[in-house]
Amino acid sequence: MPNLDEFLEQVRGEIEQVDREKRELGLLVEQSKAEVDRLTQRHATVTNQLKQLQQHFDTMPRADIKQTYDAALDTQQRLFTMRGNLEKMQSEQVNLDKYGKTLQDVLDVVGHFSPEASDAGSGGPAKLGGSEAEPIVIRIIDAQEAERQRMSKAMHDGPAQSLTNFVLQAEIVQRLFDHNPEQARIELQNLKTTATATFQRVREFIMELRPMMLDDLGLVPTVRRYVKAFEEKSGIPAALTTTGREERFEPHREVMAFRAIQELLTNIRDHSQATQVRVTVDVDERRVKAMTEDNGKGFDVEAAIAQQENRHIGLRTLKERAELLGGHLSIESSAGHGTKAVVEIPLSNVLF
């Protein structure tokens, strides 16, 4: 186990690596956007050609029909693939940005635990020794890596698998054009339906990773949308109550509050067997308070948070993150009586 100074040096090196990867990925994203724009224009042209072909289908030479449909399939496949690659890279950008910000937060917070910070007369956090600080940081990073693994598996089992199926379906359609154009058109429609469904799953995947509207509109509107999506996907009725003010506040505190609600709702969905959920968000000039209540089977709170290797490890990490920001997490639960969880985070600055 490295000492605290060695650990901080590793974090600094990781931040530099993340910055390099972000720059490289940014260039790839710009190149991919340009290619998507080009293919979109090409797709529009081919679509117009298909419309003209349909109007004169009975009189068009078979070779021209095949050539037009081949061009359409090739353009659609290339455009869909490039869009998928672009969305994946944009998701990676979000992940890297989030990871880099978290590493910087770790560096800012844990830096106060170093001997230099202690010698400089820093109070409060400097009273904690390296042996106390390092396990917290390590668990936070481990939790992040576990989340990355989960997302990677979700991407592999969902959109990536669907893209493979699209290629196979496209090859089937291409072969059908030679002897059964009508069936080929039916298969094309099926392919379009499947693509639409997959695109929706990708949007949901991006929402799980990092809702764009959190940056654009703030916490309360994002929670409204997320709770509605949670209800639709899980089938668990979820009621949301918002009170207080809807001013924007510091981005890392908005993210922390949203992630808290996300983690609590995920636990409810996966473990509680609840049939009803209630979410409350209250914001005033001093703090943001988020609460979830469910009528599920409940659990032993102390045992869940105390144990590191169990399904509730996210609660322990959530508790530690809230405390790093000067807040706290409280959970009331018992077997057969549901669960009530409250996260409070102090607000040091309201932006607007």
C-alpha cells in the first residue's frame, strides 16, 4: 500500500493521463462529427433517389433499382455505424470528464491530509491521518471502476450486440433484393424499427451515464425527467415532490445530489421489491435535501454500510462522498417496513 504522498503523486499522474486522452478523443469526435454530417447529406440524397424510384418502380430497369438500394443500404449502414461510434466517443468524453473532475476533487480533499498541509497549519481535515483518508479514496475509486465495468457490460450486451445484428440483417436484405424485392422492403422496415429501438436504448444509456440537461437546466428539472423514466422502465409507481427554490448551484454539488437520488432509486429497483416510491427534493439557501421512501422489504442498514463486499456497497460510497462535501446520509429501514433515505448537502454558493 503506497503512502499518502505516493498516492497523491499517482493521482496527479492519472489526471495528466486523463487530460491527454480527453484531447485525443476531442480530435476524434470532431473528425467523426464531420463524417456524420457528410453521410447525413449523402443519406438525404439517396433517400430522395429512393422516393423517385418508388414512383417509377414498374418502369425502372432492375439494375438501376438494385444499384439505388445498394447505395441506400451502404449509406444507412455507414451513417448508423458512424453515429454509434460518435455517441460512444461522446459518452467516453463524459466519462473522462467526470473521472478527471473526481480525481481533482480527490486531490483537493486528500491533499489536506498530507504532511505538508498539516505542517502548514491547516485545520479540520488535516487532523485525519493518511491511514484514515486512503481507504475512503480507494473505495471511491473502486466504486467508479465498478460502475465503469457495469456500463461497459451494458454497452456490450445492448447497443454493440444490436449493431452486429444490424450488419447481419443488412446482408440478408441485400441478398433479398436479387430475387424478392418485396420481402427486402419488409426487412428494411424491420431494420428501421430495430434501429429506432436501439437508438432509444442508447439515449437511456447516455442518460444513466450523465444527463446532458443536468448541465443545461440543473438538478430539479433533471430529477423530474429521471424519476419519470425510472417509473416507466421499472414499472414501480414513483411520485416526485419538489419544494423550495430551483436556483442553480455549484456543479459538483448538483452532480452529487443527482447521483445520490440515482443510487438510491437503483437500490430500490434492484433490491427492495417495492411497489411504491416517493422522491422529495428540497432546496433552500443553505442546503439541498433529497429523500427517497419505498414500501419494500427493507434491510439491516448498519450491516449493509459496514460490509464492503455486498450489494449495498454503493451506499457506503454515497455516504462518504456526502461527508466529503460536509453533508450526510441517513437511512431508516428494517425488515418488512420499507426504507427511507435522506441525503443533505450544504450549499456554499448559489449561482443564479
